[in-house]
Amino acid sequence: MKKLYIVIWMIIGWVLTGCSFEKPEENIYTILEDTVQLENQFKEQQGPITELEKEEGNIYNEVIKLNLNEYEQIVELSEKAFVNIEERRERLEEEYNSIKQSQESFGLMEEEVDKLENEEIKKKANELMNTMNDRYETYYSLYEEYNKLLDLDYALYEMFQDKELSLDDLEQQIVQINESQKKIKDYNQQFNDLTMSYNELKNEFYQLADIDMY
């Protein structure tokens, strides 16, 4: 009897599993929509980071207006900058974790794409997948450069607290910061462009696969 129960259970399990099978197009739709949800935390960090960047810019402008005999104010402002930098770093990590989760979810798509039978739909899905992967790689480059910028900013405010600071050292540090900011701006633009391309390709895929987006 035990063997019979096992066989019946296996059959029931097989039937239930079979009933849950969906078309790969539908599975891809679920993956893509889940990916969007997983990036909510990423989106939520954009406003606060921008505000923190403005705040740090104001701190910098205040510091460079001060004379060396106003050392205590320089130290006080530098301490505020240190807090600002750490807050930005924490926000950046929230961004990073959100993108990592999104990428893990998106990674499920490749197996479903291989199951697609329509060649036109499959081609569009691969194009969509490649664009998203490029987007992820661009974000990681942005993340690394932004971390570098935060380190440079921190070092700058440490330098402001040095009474023996030379003008040459300060200028070199500012040059490095400006170069890093330019790279970040370029990565940001590339990331935004890839996001737009991805969204367009996603809509095209939904249309080809006859998936109702609403």
C-alpha cells in the first residue's frame, strides 16, 4: 500500500506541476515586471542623493570663503561634510543592493528566452536582454566611480583641516574630484540612455508577444 500511495502522490504532483506551466512569453512578462518592482528602492534613493549633493556643494562654497584664521568654522563645516559623505555612501549602498536584486531576478529570463519558438520574438527578447545587461554593467561602473568620488571628497575635507595645506595639493585634489564628477556624469547619461532603450524594447517585445500591458 505504501508504494501505491507514493505512486499516486507522484502522479498528483506531476499533474499539479503540469497545470502551473505557462508560456515562456508570460513567464518573461512576470520576470520583467518583478524586476521593475525590485528597482523601487533604487528609485527612492535618487531624490535624497541629489539633495545631499546640493548640501555638500553648499558646505564646500562656505569653506572656501573662509580664511585660515577662521579655522574652527572650517573644522565644523568639514565635520558636517563627513556626515554628508557617509549618508551618501549609505544611500549608494541601498541603490546597489536594489540593482543587484533586480539583476538576480532578470537573470531568470535567459532560460525562458531559450524556450521561445517564434524567431522574431526571440530576437527581440535577446536584444532586450543584452540592453539590460549593458545597463547593469554601466551602473556598476557608475557605482565604483561614485565610491571613488566619495573617498576624494572625504580626503578634501581632511585637507581643509590641515593648517599646513599647500595650494598645489589642494588644486590637485580638486582636479581629481572634477575628473571623477565628469566620469559620473557620463556614466549617468549612458545609464539613462540604456534605460530608455530598454523600456522601448520591452514595449516592442510585449507587442510582438501579444501581451496586454494594462
